[in-house]
Amino acid sequence: MIDLAARLLPAALAGRRRSGLAAPARQLVAAGAPGRSLHLEVEGAGGGHWYIALDSPAAVGSPERAVAQVAMDGVEFCQLVAGHISPEEAAAGQDGDREAIRDVLSAAASLSRL
């Protein structure tokens, strides 16, 4: 479930952007090309590392293009995705572009309303 939620984040972020709920895209790239990314690290059972494309759901997340990192526990990530905690309460470790972090955590919380 954690992997599924992480893979849905670029599309959820794009949907929030179209609704005016997220910052506009900064660097559009061709579909399949590496774009600005957020490194999401989920610890514990079912956890792992994902590079979330920030500016286009068709871009590829890339470690070389990472502008921010978020580390959190798997239970905390599931609670965020389920809408049980707010983005402000989530993510013990955050580093980098604050706007990107806020937008991705908000997109994760919005998955509970799909």
C-alpha cells in the first residue's frame, strides 16, 4: 500500500496544481525525462525510497534532480495518506525546498479523498 500511494503522488500533485491548491510547476520537461524531484524515504515494514516528480506526472523522479527530502515512518505515512493526521504533523525529517515538501505532503493527505 505504501508503494501504491507513493506512485500516485505525482498525479495527485498535478491534480492539486490544476485546482489551484499547489504551487505552479517550475521546470516542465518532456514526458519520460528526469525532472525536479522530492526524495521520499519511508522507514519500516513496506517502506523504501521513491523520487517523486514535482512538476509533471509524466516526468521521471531522479536523485540527481532532487530538491528536497522527506523521511517518515511507514505508520505515519499511512496515517497521512488515510487523512488521520495533517501534513503539518507528518514527516519527522524534512530537508530542502519547503514549498515542494508542503505540496507533496498535502498531495499525500488528499489521497484519502480519491
